[in-house]
Amino acid sequence: MDTSQQPPAGPRGIDSGTTWGAAPYPVLVADPSGDVVEVNAAAAALFPSAVPGAWLRCVVPAWIADAHARTGSPAADPGDAASGSPAVEPGDAASGPPTSPVHGPVGDRTFEAHPTRTDDGDVMWWLVDDTDRRLAEDALASERKRTAFLAGASSALLSSLNVERCMEVTARLAAEHLADAAVIVAPPRGRKVPLTYCGPDGDVVHRQVQADLEQLPGLSDALRGFPPVPSRWIDPAAVPEWAVPDRFTDPVGSAVVTPLPGHGVPAGALVLLRSGRQSAFTESEEVFARLFASRAGAAMSAARMYAEQAAITTTLMRDLLPPQLHSVHGVEFAGKYLPSGQADRVGGDFYDVHPGTDEGQESLVVLGDVCGKGLDAAVLTGKVRNTVQALLPLAEDHQRLLGLLNGALMNSHHTRFVTLALASVVRSGGTVRLRVTSAGHPAPLIVRADGLVETVETRGTLVGAFWDITSTTVQVELAPGETCLFFTDGITEGRGGPLGNELFGVRRLESALARCAGLPAEAVVEHIQMLAAQWVGRGGHDDMATVAVTAPHHAHLSAVNGHTRGRYTA
């Protein structure tokens, strides 16, 4: 009987008019031997060659054919006695279980194929187009990866406030994750352009070159903070040699130039390079490069601001920090300062020694304590020290000097006051003479050669609190080996000890000073400061400052070539 005009038969045991035939999803049925049994309209449109009787492997992608082959060996037709083989009942193990869903491309789309066993042992393949879902999943995974990279990059960039270190981290991360090579272009310094290179090998090189920034399109604009030009506008052949790392030997295939935004002022520009063997930068990659550059620029700008502030602070601190004292005209001077806070370098305590211009002229010792702690007190400290420096021509008259200083503080905007101890010191033969004046400051102590401790009976009004001040000046002498110790109340009022709340006190200070008889000035201040620091331990304390003036043992006057004036040596 001629059956060529009859429609193809449906799957055995399944009505071809059932809903799967009209399903919008491609559905394809094949028998265990791999022959196509039937397809619906959607499958016929997707696989034009998939007609009944065709071999499945010739009409569908290999990933579907391979999955179908894994369903098991072909089964005999039920009830086919002519075959001489026993019938295989539906669902028999010889038919093999259907495989799990498989996934693969069909043209420019991707599909997930789900197998279903029919009652007759055939396999019905349902194909679901999951292109959009897969793209969304890939995009989500990419964004998660990029977010994790940006988080790690931010931590690495912010781990250091060193400008050079930030540039190195930026270049290395960019070359490793965004391109084949990266170049950091810092703002030019005159005719010199600082560059930081990182090539495929990961080595970072710093260099300064004389370069025409206009040679690289968009670089000048990026250094001024303007938006970057698209990568497709940059001719790779136009990238100048100075913008390419030495070990980047391949021809440049594509380049990205993006600004490194800073805090108000651009931190520089980032240049990314890929070789011709790599694909060009996509628009998405350029956007991601700008996100990375924004974080890198912020970190570099913060590091640069920190470096500038540190330089300014160092310059200002140079005049605020107590000086290093030494012997002057045959008299030993030593000082030591301990600020109240561990993070502070300056505070309200200060001291200075202003040497006389010759052997017979007095040197002026100034020890002061400004009300308060920290930087605010240090600002007034600097003003007091500069004012005393200006009043040195009047140093012989302590009362007049203190009066002029008091007037300067009363007429300023500062509401703080200061206590001072002044001492005019001169060597006379084997002894050292001092004229000592206190302005609201603790009276200094003298340790004699035999260990006896005396108090210099001087007192006066603190400076900067009242318009009228008074003070008394006392003259004392130091024999060889004797020391006059000036100190601030941070020493005597330091709380600590076994119970943690007991004052160090004047008596304890006198006892400690008595054991310093005959010691050099440097040893005296070290001993006193060490005991006071041990007493307060880790507890809070006020600023501590001490100055020792010592008459050295066996000093003599030496001459230089018989013509110039002599000097005292110990």
C-alpha cells in the first residue's frame, strides 16, 4: 500500500494530536536507535532537517545526540515475534533511564534539553530556550566577581598612606585584572612626568620622563579631570613609546585612558594596554576600569594629602618640639620632655636655653607650662617661646621681660595662661651663678655635692591671667658637681604608685634628686623622668618636663691658637 502521501506517524503509544505537538517549546522524539520519530512545529523550525526517519546525530547538535545515546541500548519492538527476540515490556531496564537535562548552544541561542521516556521506549526531548537566563546569570556572576575585586582592591589601596605604595598597588592590580599592562601617570612636576609601570610580569617600575602628553589622546584631559575618551577613539599605533612598559614587547592592540579622580584635584591618570593578541576593550570593561580608577584615585589622593599634611606638620613641629640641650660656656644643660598623650609629640610644657654671645654673658634658661594639653596648648607654647626670643635683649631684667610677655598674652585672643621659671646662668671661675625667677611656677630644687636638696625660694604671679604681675628673683651658686633642677607640675602631680592614685609629690622628687649628687646634667633628667614615668605607669598624666643646670667637675679654660677667646671644657 502506498503511504507516501500519509502524514508521519506520531510516537508509538502517543497521540500526535496531544498538546505537546502544539507546544511552543521545540519537542523532538527519537527511538532508542537514534532515529527521529516525530517533531513538533517549533522543533521543525529550529531543526529543518529533523524529519521522521532521519538519523538524530545528523540533524541536531552533538550535545543532544550524545545525551540521547546515553539513554541505553535500543529495545526490541513489543510483540515483534518475527524478530525471534523476547518482547521488552515498557519501562523495562533494557530501555535505559532517561538522562538528566543537558545544556548547549543551537546557533546563537542556548537551550536546556529535558528527556522524557514514552511508554513505547522512545525518548521525547523538550528544549527550553534559556539564553536570556544564562546571560543574566553570567552577568550576575561577573558583577559579583567585579564587586569582590573592587572590595579587595579598596582594602589593598587603603592599607597604606604612602603615595608611592598606592601607585604600585594600583598599577599591579590593573595589570593583573584589567589589562596586560598598566601605567600610572602622576600630575607633571614642571617638565618631568612621574610614571609608574607594571607589565605582564608584575614588576613595578617608577620613572620620570620628559614627555609630550598630547601624544596620547585623552591623557591631558584625564590629568585635568575631564571624562575619558572611548577606547575606540584611540589608535593603538599612536600610543607613544614612553607610555609602554619596557617588557611589553607585543604591539599594542587597544588602550584605555581614564582619570584618577581625587579630592577636588585629580590624582593622575590610568593607562591600560592590551596586546594585539587579546580582544579589544569592551564598553563594559571601560566602565569597570573607571570604577576601579575612582577608588584608586581616592586612595592616592588621600595618601598625597597625608604626605602634604605630614610635611607641614613636620615643619611646624620643628619649632614646637623642645630642643636638644648641651653644654654652653662651661655649664651643662640637659632637658627631657614627656607629652601627656602617647600620640602627641607636643603639648603645653616647653623649655629653651638661649646661650650668651660670649663666655662672660649670661645664658637664659626658660621652662614653662601652658594651661591645657595637646595641640591647642602647643600653639600658645610656640607664641610664648617666640615672644621670649624677641625679648632676649631684656633678659637681664626678669621682671621687665615677664611684664612685656604678660602684656602680649593679655592682648591676644588666647584665654590660657602660662607659668614660667627663668634662670640667667653664667660661669664664674669654678662655680656657676644663677639668677632664678618664678612666675607662678614650682620652685626649682638644688642638689648639693653632699646630697643635700634645697628649694630655691622664688615665687611670682602666673603670666597671661592678670594685668598686674609680681615676681621675686633669687641668686644661687652651684659648686662643681651640683645641679639646679627645674621641673613642671606634671612631675610632682603624676598619680600612680601601688594604689594607682597617689601623687609622686615633692618629697619623693627630693629623695630621687638626692641620689643624683655629682651626676652629669643628662643623667639627672633621665633619672628623674624615669622614676616619674614608672610611678604613673600606664595611667594618664600631665605633660612632664625637666631641665637640669649642672656645674661640671674639673672644668678649665682652654685657649685656641693663643689669639681667639677660650672656652670651658670638662
